[in-house]
Amino acid sequence: MYNQLTSRDVEALKSIVGSNNVWQGEEISPDYAHDELGGIAHMPDVLVRAESTEQVSAIMKLAYENNIPVTVRGSGTGLVGAAVAICGGIMLETTKMNKILSLDKENLTVTVEPGVLLMELSAFVEENDLFYPPDPGEKSATIGGNISTNAGGMRAVKYGVTRDYVRSLTVVMPNGEVLTLGANVAKNSSGYSLKDLVIGSEGTLCIITEATLRLLPLPKVTVSLLVPFPSVKSAIEAVPKIICSKVIPTAIEYMSRDTILFSESYLGKKFPDTKNDAYILLTFDGSTEAQVEADMSVVAKLCLEIGALDAYIVDTEERKKSVWSARGAFLEAIKASTTEMDECDVVVPRSQIDAFITFTHDLADEMGIRIPSFGHAGDGNLHIYICRDDLSEQEWQEKLTTCFARMYQKALEMGGLVSGEHGIGYAKKGYLKDQLGDTPITLMQGIKSVFDPKHILNPGKVCF
């Protein structure tokens, strides 16, 4: 279907980006064969680092004319194989496109290149007393990657997800044409929203080379509340009651004792409290201390009334660092506790979180396999990890397949979906098809074919 890169193609790539930005064969680090989770692996034939929209355009013109597959990659922190070059060809890395181009304080927007890291963007806008709300757990991910997966994160309860903060995108089409989708305006009802098709498309439609993002004024006060519960059930049951209290926390995170202990061991740091089975971690922000304290008091009182064992205010720097560093390390801590793992990034209605977590515990007992979890309880997005431990390869594959099928089927029965924020990539596309059915998948394939008629961009992902 695709053509192999020739020596002439490689020389053409070097003429576009410079010889020091092109690697081939054994020159390419094995890290580029996989993403963060590592379950899917395939090396690209050539790795190219681009530094501008013009270079990306020239690379895509070359690839389009010669029918060469192209996989775009940022920091490689994905978890579903979306940035793995499963068909070989060109891997186009955008990490050198890492400039913050402009800050528009009048319109409260910032324009960035796709290789800017989330933590760099957050630090920059906060220095200017502004706030970029999307807050995925992996702060070293690129903004281009966040947009490509419509990343959510812990603050989605109050502020929404990445899609809610993208005003416009500069993109390079598969044939090399450069387009601007959307505009730096607050409202837009001008035809189909092509920009929103690109957000969450995982690099299958076009290549993002610039993004204008909406900002908010920086909240003046932020405080967290750590609430221990005697059981997972009582902790999760508290979430819809908190939501119904008409106080909207910035984040509502669910954590089990086992996951916290993994994190303690991984970081070598103590968590403030590990003697209880389950915890809810809430954050509140606002413009005044009085407002934030009032909201926090309402929720703390409610939690204690419905069975919480305590409510710890996370206000000192030491306690903040202890709690949030532990929460940020959950994925790596679970990964370090086992020989191999895979993730179910399921999302269900908030009212079904307790039932779904209970289901995973029962499934773990039934299958004789370890399935730790944590997640964004405030929006129903749970991160559930299936751990291999000492299983043989055959046992692992059989149990992994069964567990995934059972969990995604359960999510469907509950009105949920296969992914809340990590995307589909290569690993989850079969489950997506099973959940959505033929017609939605056919519509997605049609959209892909209109954007990318030769199917050279990130082939084999999402709906193919």
C-alpha cells in the first residue's frame, strides 16, 4: 500500500530540516518504537525533527507525492500507541517547535507551537496572572499531544477539557497545504467546526503546527481537601452528593489505599494518611479566601455527615507537595509495581462510578489478577490498570483480553465509553468499533478519507 523510503527521499528530508535533524535505521533510539505504556512497538524508517510550519509542509508534500506514511509524535507520553509508527515510514517529531509565540492580554489568549510542554505553558501564563485550566496528569506532555487527544485532567469538573480552550489551529494537511481552522473569537457559528474535528483526532487528519488557546484570570486562592472514607463504596457514593451540593470543586479525585501505598514506595515519601481504604481529594479555587473557605466548609461538612472519617485541609506547602506529588505519580508507581500493565481509560456516568469500581474488584478476584485504579471521580473518568505480575505470556494475553472485553462491555451497559481522555490510538480501536457500531465508524472513516485521501497520516489508528 505504501512506498518504501528511498535514499533520494532521505536526502530530500535532510535538505528540508538539515542533516542534524534526520536519523535512520540504528541511529534512531529504541524509545521511538513505543509510547509511555509500551505495549505496542514498531520502529519508524526515518525520524525527522521539524522546526517550523514551512518544514512540516515541505515534508508532507514529499510524503504525499511519494505515498509514504507519516506518524506525528510529541513527547511520546501517550498510552494507546497513537504515536507509534506501526507502518514504518517517517516519524515527524514536533518537540523542537516549542515556542510560545504571543500573549494577547486583551482577548485572554496565548498562541503556541505544538511542542510547548504543558508545564511550560502553565508557568508562563501564571507569571502573567493568567490561567490555562486543562490539567492532565502528565505535565511533560506537549500541547499538540493534549489537543490531539482532547486531554482532560483533574480540573475538568469545573473548567472542562482541552477542546473548551482551543480558539484556532494552524494545521498542515496531508498534501502539505497550510490552513487556519477557527479564529481568535469568543463565538463561532460559521459552518462545520473543522477545528473541533481535528481536536481529539490523534494525528490522523492533519498536523497541528500552531494553536491559539483561551485563558482565564488566575484564581487568587487554591486549597485542597483530603477526605478519608472507610470503604471505596462510601467514598464514591459521596461524589454525586458533592456535585448536588451546588458547590463546584475544581477537582474531585478518587484514590484507593493500595494505589497510595504504591506511590509512597515509588517516591520514597510519606502520604499524610494511609490507614483508610479510600480517599477523595478535592480542590477549590476562587478570587477570595472567604469564598473558597465557604465552599470547602460546605463540602467538608457534607462528607462528614455521610460517613467520611475526617477532612484534612491541604494548605501548607509541605502537605500540598506530599499529596499532589503522590497523585501525580500514580501511573508510574503502579507501572513500577508490576512486570507489565495495560490501561482501561473508561468513562461512565458519575452515578455509575461506584458500581463500575466494584465490578473491577469482583473481576480481579474472579480472574486472579491485580487491577488497581484511580481516577477523576468528578467526571466519571477512571484509570484502571491490569497488572501482569508473574503471569506467563499466554496467561497474560488471555486474561488481558478477557478483562478488557468485560470492562468495556460493562461500561457500555452503564452508558459509558471506551476512553475519557487518553484516546483510541492503535490499542483500543477494536473496542471502539464494538461500542459504537458500524455506522459511526463508517462516518469517521469517511471524515478521515476527506482529510487524508491517501491515508498516509498515522495509518492504522482510531477507526482503521
